[in-house]
Amino acid sequence: MLRRGNEIWKYSMLLHKEENMKRTFAIAAAVMMAFGSSVAMADDEPSADEIEKIKAAVAEWGCEGGTYEKESEGTGVFEAEDVKCKAGQYDFRLTKDFKVFAIIAD
């Protein structure tokens, strides 16, 4: 009889752990979605003049195209995403002075 009661207790604890894990996962997923959407909204559209300067900087590397963004956190960083180059597709990061400081394979 004691053994049967012990098995029921173990099963009860297992169900309790499973429910806690589901609850924790749901909360973590909600936080990640909220954080992810706020990060996605953190970029601004660069002006036409800024876009031309970004294109010129990217062209110096023999690349073209892509989409352009300006960080709105006050860092002054510009981004050129999905830029086409002979060697493949890349993301560029530029300083506020339009100097390339990072090229990342996409």
C-alpha cells in the first residue's frame, strides 16, 4: 500500500512540474515577443541625403542594394541590410560619419 501511495505522489509531483514548466515557458515567450517587437520598432528611416551617403559607402566595397535604417537610440549608427556583393549578401554597419565599421555575412 505504501508503494502505491508513493507512486501516486511521484506522479502528482511530475504533473506539478510540467504545469510550472508550461507556465514559465508561456511567460518567457510573452516577454520575448514584447521585447522583440520593441527592438524591431527601434530603427528610423534615414533621410534621402543619408541614404545616398550610405549607398556611396556601400558602393566603395563593390556592393549595392539593400534596405537602410538609422538607429534611434542616439548611437548614430546606420544599417544597410541585405546588401548584394559579388561574394554574397551582407549587412553593413556604418558610423554617423558614414564609415563602415562592420560587415556581417547574411
